Amino acid sequence: MGKDIDLLEKVQKRATRLIIKDRNLSYSDRLNRLNITTLETRRLRCDLIQVFKNFKGLDNVQYSDFFIMADTELRGHELKVYKPQAHLDIRKYFFSVRIVDAWNSLPAAVLRCNTVENFKRKLDCIFKDRGFMD
């Protein structure tokens, strides 16, 4: 899976070089100038938005089909998800496994949003704070 992501990212790197001809700019500088993020960051953002929609009932999908709620009240938010053990690589990259750590690390205030647009705005602020977006 990692090598597939790297191959896709190489395509985007090459495309940004075709659009911006300045050879002195790094990949991250080209992304900033084009106002885009890495493919991996966009995938993470879209996955988190999808989980939000599932939990809020905005999609015709039951979140319980994908996730088991964590039965701990120690830290974080009330929508913590249990991460099942995945011994095989194919299972590690399932949507319902790969997104758990990122979802559980979100602040409760973000998850209390009432709309998808509000969630996206707050999520983008968190991504910027964590260095995913500039």
C-alpha cells in the first residue's frame, strides 16, 4: 500500500513541476503555491469527513457496520472507536482500521459540529496546526 501511495504522489509531484516551472521550488512550496495538499492528506481529510457523516447519520450507512465504540471513558470524546488488531497488511489498510487513530485523536469540540461544512472548517484548522496544510 505504501508503494502505491508513493507512486501516486510521484505523479502529483511531476504534475506540479509541469505547472510551476521554477526549479528552485520544493514540492511543498509548489503545493503551497497551487493551494493544494498531498494526496495522503486529502485522503485522510476525506476519510475523516466520511466517518463524521456516518456518525451523524448523514449517509445511508450505519456506523456500527464499520466501527465498534470504545468502552472507555478515560480521555477524549464520547465517539472514541475501538481499533481491532490487524495482523495482515490487507486488513491494516481497511477504511475501518486505518482511520481509527486519526479519528480518536480529534478534539471533542470538532466532533460536536452540527454540519459537515462546520466540521470541515474545524478539521482544516487542526490540519494546519498539525502541519498537514500550510
